[in-house]
Amino acid sequence: MNPLAAAFAAWTVLRSPRRGRDALEQLQQRKLRRVVRHAARYVPYYRRLFDGAGLDPESTRLPQDLLRLPVTTKRDLLDAGGDAFSTFYRPAELVTHRTTGSTGEPMTMRFDRDFERMRRLAFLRALLAAGYRPGERMLMLKPGDAGRASRWTGIQTVRFDESPRDLLSRIAQFQPQVLYGWVTPIRELALHVRNSGGRVEGLRAVITTAEALDRPTRELFAATFGADVYDVYGLTEMGTIAWECSRHAGLHLSEDIALIDGVESGRESAMIMTSLELTAMPLIRYQTGDVAVAPDAEPCACGRVFHRIPQVSGRMVDCLPLSGGGLLSPYSVTLALESIPGLARFQVVQEQTGALLVRYQSSADAAAMHVPDAIRSALGALVGDDTGIEVRREDSINPPAGRKFRVVESRFRPPGAAS
């Protein structure tokens, strides 16, 4: 991409959230036609899907046209092997990424260079919405080795599994204005600061990603660091998909780079997404495995036109099968428990139907004495009397090193269920 084209791409991505809905929908349609035609011509897996659905790629112009296609899962793409990649590109032209495999099935992705640039721009847009400005100091807690601070961006990367004491020392030396990373290591840092009587000066924003951010943890970060707290949702497969603005009224969906057709207004649904940018390995009606709730499509007070979701509720595999039939969503669980006084953090684990384990950490105030009864009462109202609820207080409920924390984790798979 030449410098002029790169500048135009940056201008388009940064401007898109504030264009009118009509202009956004026209942009979506142009990008959708390009992606569908490319997939039909160069990607054997999607060519078979189009033929099987009787869908003419040349006449596919609107998002609703895609509803005739079956949903594509990660398992489908793994089974397709090389047929899921575009034959238009030479392997040397592509960038390879590997998904985290949080469902037990990591997948290799191939991105073209233009998509990589768009991916970085979409991430920058989310950072800007959280108050970051290029050149300011930002400390990023990430898997992998630490890196040097970039002079242009002001970003310093450190390993997310460093001890809280070492992280606090790095913050004192680097003096960042923005802290970015997984929820769990930032939470451990906040607890260390609070319990040791230390202080973090100069932070304006804490930006979390990768793990669910519940209300008590958000409040802990705000109180400990004296900073605004923002949440960002992204996928290795597609980049930054949803992000919070300064109004803190939900996460804006990146509607200019992905179509979300599985989230219905006012109710919880599986997120089914189509990338409007990725051609080296197209993702059309791709089931992300996540569950989200969408509000009514009211304009945000910030002036951005992108629709918003309250939060990403959790993984589809972590919906809890109930003894009497049906599923209980992670969102319903967190909504019921997160406002209990004295409850600092919790995790609901299901090993089998009819039994739930609630692991929790409590605060030191008097309200914590009543936490177990409050948990049983709130959760019992959701699952009924035929489900046993074990409540266990623990000093730490952190996941093993390198694993993401899941507020609701179902380890039970009914016979015949997908793994």
C-alpha cells in the first residue's frame, strides 16, 4: 500500500464512526460485495457453500442476503484445511497468526498486508476512544516477551505474567498514562497496590481486554488507580470488534469492518460475524463462540453512529445446561451476582447438571459475612431447587498461568454436544 492509500485508509477508519448511518450502510455494502465475490472466486470452501445455498455472489449486495448461507464454525474451517484459504495470494505475501484456542481448538489464520494495516488502525481507534493519544506513554501487558518502548507510539510492552511487585516497579520507572492488558494481571496489580499501601501516579485510563470485566473489578480499578476504565473486545480472527467510549454506555461495534448478524436487539444471542476486510482467509457468517446482548439501536451521546452492546456475556460453551432443560446464560449469572455487597470476585463452575460450584473472593467488610447466603439465594432463583449450589470462599480464584479467566465455566458436555 502506497503512502497515499495508507493515509486514506487511516482517515476512513477514524472517520467512519461519526458518519451517518446511510453512509455507513453504503460502505458496508461495497465491502460486502468485494469480500463475497473474492471468496466465491478464490476460496474453495466458500464456493461450495454458495453453490449449496443457491446463492449468486454477483447478486449478493445486502447483509440480509447472507442469511441463506449456513453458519461457519471454527471446526468447519479446520476440517476444510487449505480449502479455507484464498488461492489469490502467495503464502509469502501473508501474515500468519494463531488463535488462542480457548475452546481447545487453536486455528491458524492468514492475513493479507492490507488487512493487517486495517487491524492496527481499528485497534488504534479503540485506544483513541479511551483517551489515548499517540506519543503518550502506555504500558501493555501481553503474552510473550517484553519489548522496548516505541518512540512514536510511546508504547512499552511487558509480560502479562510478571509479578505484581515487578509490574509496580515498571510503572514507577516508565510512568505510563495508560495501562492496557488482560483483566487478571491488572486485578492482581490493583490488589497488590491496595494491600501494600503503594500508589500509582499519573494513570488516566485503564483498558482491559481478553477476559470478562465485571462491575466489582471495574470499580476496584477505578478506585485503586484513580483512572477511567474501558473495555475492549477483540478476536484474533478479526481484530478489534467492540470498544467503549468515554460515555461508558456499552461497547461500540466496529460495523465498518465486520457485520454482526447474530445479535438481536434486546436479547442475548450467539455472535455470528462476517469480516468486511479479510480476503486471504474470509470469514463469512462465522460463529465466534461468544454470546452478547444488544440494546435498542439508540445513538450514543458521544456522537458515534456505531450500534452498541452492553458487554460480551461469555462463551457459548459456558451456557449452563439446567436439570429441567434449557440453558442459563453467563450474562444472567453475572447480572444476578455482581451486585452482592462484599463479593469481590466470583467464578461459577459446572461439572455436571444439577450441581454448581461458586468460588469467590470477598472483601474485608462486615457485608462479606453474608456473601454465601446471598449467592445461594440469587443463583437459586435462576436455577431452581433441583440444582445443588456449593459455595466456597478462596484466597485466589486466578486461572493457571497463560489461561483466560472465565466468570462462568461449564465443563459439562451433554451426550452428543460439540466439544
